[in-house]
Amino acid sequence: MQLICRLLGLLGISLLLGTALPAQNRVEDPGVQRRMTTMQTARDAVNSLAAMMANQMMFRKSHARTAKRELVKATSEIPDVFRKRHIDPLSNAKTSIWGNWSDFEARAKAANKAAKELNARSLNGLRKTLPELMHTCLACHKTYRTPRKMVITH
């Protein structure tokens, strides 16, 4: 039971990663759009893996390996898509990224390393390795990402 609660908590955390698609569709700066697309790709892959890990989706080795490949690619692109300082009101990137570039880049490389080390061959392997990736991502987001902007629609 404790494991299930932990897995569901991790899944909830994974839903916080990335940016919302509606905001992404209204971004005018192409550099910010590229960043958001990269992070959305990573978010979608993490959500898929977290759902498998929490038994909300059946574990399929081929799907897990595809998600891992997407994560490896997306995390490898993070330094490139953030290198230039693009600004947009809908961006969640803190400006401190560019003032602490070496730390940000090191965190991006750590995320890429964790993505490469994901064990997508089995459910047990995924359960052992996905939490580290999620921890790495969340640590960076805590430092370099503003909380999601809440929009009240009614």
C-alpha cells in the first residue's frame, strides 16, 4: 500500500512538469515556443512512464523504450533551447537561468544522464530508476521555473 501511495504521488508530481498546452499555443516568441515544445515532450514521456509505474497503464516495454528515447532527446536539447534568452509573458522560465548558466546547464546534463539511465526493460527496472529522473527534473524546476500561472475561466 505504501508503494502504491508513493507511486501515485510521483504521478501527481509528473503532471506538474512542463507547461500547459493552451499557453504554449499563444506564445509569440519562437525561441520560447521551442523551449515549451521540448519540455512538453519530456512531460508527456514522464507522464506515460509514471502511469505505467503506478499501474494506471499497462507496462509495455516498447512504449517505455519509446518514452525513454523521447526523454533522452528532449533532455539533451535543454541547453540548446535555453541558451539564448528569449522572453515571453507566458514563459515559466526564471531569468536567473541566464545569470546562473553553468548551474542550469549542469542540471540539464544531470537530467539527460538520468534519462539515459532509465531502465525501460521492465516494470521493476522502471520503478527503480524513474524516481531519480523525476527528482532531478523537479529540483531544477524548483530553482529555475516559476509556478504555473493560474487562469480563472469563470
